[in-house]
Amino acid sequence: MMEGGREALEGGWRLTRIRRIKSYLYMIQVIFAMVAVVILIFSEEAFSLKPFYLPINSFIYFLLLMGVIIAAESFYFRTLEIRFARSTSSKSLMAKRFIRRGIIIIGICVAVIIILKVPFIYNAFENAMSASGTVSSVAEFNNKDHLGLIAVNRITIESDGNAANVYVVNSDYYSTYASDLETLKLYRINYLKYSVDANNPTITFSFPDTKYDTFYIVVQHLDNDPSPLSYTLHKNISSIFLDYVPLFALLFIIVYAVAIVYLLAIRKKYAGESIYR
């Protein structure tokens, strides 16, 4: 039997009309959401094709809000479909399918909240995002991923004992002053912590929250030992993502929990007469 065929058993014209209205409403909301997302992206003036950068933070909260609204509408339309379905088997099956979907969505939302809000799990996730390498002269990195969800927030530089100065600069300053180290160092981000040697082999400094760009770690060796330095880019998840996603995940849980409680009663009412189990 085709998908949705069993749910449509003897549904009648009212059921068909409800589903048509639901489809039209969803279509309008999807178009509205797409237009709104485009407006939000370009209003922030951060979107770029080359290099590609699409800041999800500029519209993630709006999409999540639309998702909660559509979830509530889906529950409402399902109650109408159950009300106007003619057979008890259809009513029971409709309730069962929505309950199953609700349980899956609640499980996903709970997992998301645990990952983002339980400290030791989030810290482990954050450590896994960090990137390490070595640099003898120059190393480049992007301060954010292409969606703006993960960003560098700290940098650690380690020396084996050799003395060196380390300057972190953005692409504009590097392209302009790459051949003039004395001028380039004036524009370093790590203005206070930039020197390593045998007495101070490790430095860690905060990385500012700036627009998406390529940055450069430039090493100036101060002795006859040009051994490479080790660096670690510590990364974290966007604060906007951390604030909004768990909140909306909780709203999804509330909507689907209410729906499941209501539909369990409906299913219990019709399960005895249903041919579907």
C-alpha cells in the first residue's frame, strides 16, 4: 500500500481538505522562511562566496522558531485528521505514527541538550575540535569554519627552548607587510604575549571574535636555533548557537511531549478496534 494510504482509509472529503490546507500552509511558510533567511544573511553583510562563508548564526534562531511553530501546527492538523477519519484503524494508526516520530525527535533534542550543556561532555567535544601543528616561519589558519559555528578562541604556542617572537596577524596586514617584519609586528593580535624562550617556553593568549578571515602565525627566531614551534588552535562553538539551540530543543520537547500524552489517550481509545498494532 502506498505511503499514507492506510492513514487515508475512508478519510472522506474533509480529511482531503485538511491535508490540502496543511500542504498549502507549509508551502507558504517554507517560502517565507527562505526569503527571511536571505534577508537576514545579507543584512549582516558577512556572507561571502569567495572564500565561501555562510554565517548560520545570522538565521539559526529564526529557523528554529519556524520549526517549533510547524511542529505545533503538525500536531494540530494531526488531531483534525484523526477527528475526521472514518475508521478507528485509521485513527489509531495516525496517532501511532505521530507518537513514534515525536519520540525520535525528543530523543534527538535530549541528546543535543546533553552535548551542549553537560560540562564534561562539552569540554571533551571542544577538545576534539582543537587543531595542532608546527610552524618554522609562517602558518595560516581560518578563524572560523565556513558556517560560523566553530571559532578559534585561544592559541597556545610552545617552544623546545629556542627563543622566538610570534606574531598573529590578519590577511590584510600580512599581505601588506609580509616583507617588513618590524612593521608587521605592530599589528599583531597577541600584543602582550608574543615571546617564547627556555625560561618561558609556552604562551597562551585569547583570540578575539572577529569577522571570518585568514590569519597568519609568523615566527621571528631570535637565536641560531630555527627549530619549529608547536601551536594549538583552541576552538569553541558559537555562543549564539549554544544559547539558542538548547532553548529551542527544550521547546520541541515540550510540544512533542504534550502531543504524545494527548495522542496516547487517543490511541488507547481506538487501539482495541484497530486492525493495526
